[in-house]
Amino acid sequence: MTITRDEARAIALGRITPDPVRQAKRQAAHDTLARYGIASSSPANEPVYELHDEHTLERPFGWVFFWGARGDTTGGHRPIVVDRDGRIAAVESPCPLEPYARALENWGPAPSHHGRAQP
């Protein structure tokens, strides 16, 4: 099943958006530690991430989404690659995009461990 750019964007956004349940648990743990005078990093102080839509690339295999902290346009994070079937390709480290994109041009059916990404 081929997905649209908007659906691919939603999948990519889901990868960088904090899980509200996990965030609530982290905040509760932070609050408990604070009551006992133990310093910890507050989830409220974590950066908010966003997609840099102006840098999104569309290729025959799908889309390459760049992201970072709100207001930071340096794009220092690994890109999120979503193919036209909704699968996410792992980019192991920041790398020059063009060689990676050329390799993805020949990306075939996903191995069984990939499965369909859920937005």
C-alpha cells in the first residue's frame, strides 16, 4: 500500500514526539526525587523536537525528513527515512545524504523484522 507525503510525515513526526505516558511517568519520578532533595533532569526541560519541512526530500523510494530542536535548523540529528510503504529505514549515524539516498533507491521489500510503521 503506497502512502502519501502527509502520512509519511505523520510517521516521521511520531518518531520524534514524546510518548505522553512515558513523559508523565518521568515527571512523576522527577517530582518524587525532588521531594527527597535529589536532583534530576526534569522532562519539562527537555527540548521540543520538530521536523524541518523545508529540508524534506522526496525520492522514488519515499521521503527523507530532517529534524531537530525547535528553532535549531542545523539538522544535526539522523534523518528519518520513510519509504512509500510506510516503513522506516534506520540511518545509523549522521552521514552525507546523497550516497545514502542512492543506496536507498534500490531498497527492496523489507525484511520480516521491519514491519509496517505505525503513525
